[in-house]
Amino acid sequence: MWLFPLICMGALGIAFGAGLAYASKKFAVEVNPKVEALINVLPGANCGACGYPGCSGYASAVASGDAEPNLCSPGGSETVDKIAEILGVEVTAAEPKTAFIKCAGAKDAVKDSNYSGVQSCALAALINKGPNACKNACLMMGDCMDVCQFDAITWQPGEIPVIIEEKCTACGKCVQICPKNIINMRPKSKRVLVLCSSQDKGAVARKACKVACIACTKCVKECPVDAIKIENNFAIVDTEKCILCGKCVAVCPTKAIWDGRPPKKSVKKISDV
């Protein structure tokens, strides 16, 4: 009698095994070999900078032709070249970008309240929109540094965070975490930008911060290529149009425009040698 249960269990095991084997073949999903190859050349950061859920999601989209093959910021041109080789096409690497914090005066700006809770921009922003009189100023509590997985942001308490361009991969995590929406991505070659996000009118903005943009339109009038416009009471530089002439920097009365252009090399005259 004791053999009967063993025989039944054995028969059930064989039946289930056969069923699973059949199902695995019947419902098997074919894997595009290009997807696996693409995953192997991607950096594996799973940062989402490409707009897809992780490297595997991006690889699948590229292999199926639903995504451009040059969207991986952390991988850079080297990864783009490898992707192009796998796809058998020519791909031009997109211009590298870096995060940019549009605020320069938060440290010395006027405060209209005190905040003494947990040092978190997200929490501080919930109370009176933050302690700064300018409600679009950086809260200087380092949330952006905490989410950066590439150590591309440094921060000290009471200071505006600093972006390390050489390390920034433009993954966008800092952009998403900032409660003030003052972190943007800019092409690394474009180095003339407005360091202010204040949406207050000129007199109010200047009273709250000495280096605020006051929407005076001097930069707009001075720009020879119409690359600057006033929107929500502050100037915005169109990086696609900007030719880096620096004329807007020279006329800005509050020095709210950042001039990150490399200094020009002085050429010695023959008479000076």
C-alpha cells in the first residue's frame, strides 16, 4: 500500500515537469540578440537620463528602433560608438550636457523667516515656501547632492551646491529632486547663462537679492542674435542661438549673467618680445 502514494507523487511530478517544459517552449518570448549586446555596452547606471526605465529598457527601445541611439549621457561618445557598431549604422554623439543651478545670491539674500527643522530642501519648501524672501532661490540644504550617484555635486551647509562638470552625466536626478525647479541641463559648450530664477518684479527682486535679474531688458536689446527673452520677470538665454559673444554680460546692471567662457589668451606683439 505504501508504494501507491509514491507512484502517484512520481506520476504527478512527471506530468508537471512535462507541462512546464511544454509551456516554456509554447510561450517562450524570443529575445532580440541586439538587446543583450546593447545592455552589455551600456554603463549600467540605470539613471533614466535617456528617458527609459533603466539600461535594459533603453536597450530594448534602441533595438526596436523606438529610441535614438545617442541618448546615453553617462556612456558618452565611447558608448555611442559601440551602439552604432552593434546596430550597423552611423551615429553622431549628442552634445554633452551638464546640470546648472540658476541661482547665485541665495547665500546673501534676504530672509523673511527662520527654518530650524531637518536639513532638507523638500521639507523647508513646505514651510512658507522656504526661508528666503525670494521664493525661487536655492534653499542650500543639499538634496541635489544626496541624489547624485556620480559625486558630481559638492555642498557645504549654508552654501549653494556646486556642479562638477567633469563628473556630471546629465542624468537629471538633481533636476527632479529640486523643489524650486532651479536646476536645468545646459550644453557644456554654452557658458553664458542667467544665474537667477526670481519671478518677482524688478524692484522686489532687487530688494530680496542684490544679484537678482530685474528684467530690465538691457541684455535683450544688446544681444545681436536675439538669443535672450524675458519670461516670468527674468531673462532666459536660448543656448541654441547664443554665440557666446558676452555682450549681455557687460550690460547686466546686477551681474546676474554668468560668464563661464574661458579667458582669452593674450597674444604678445612682436614689439613686446
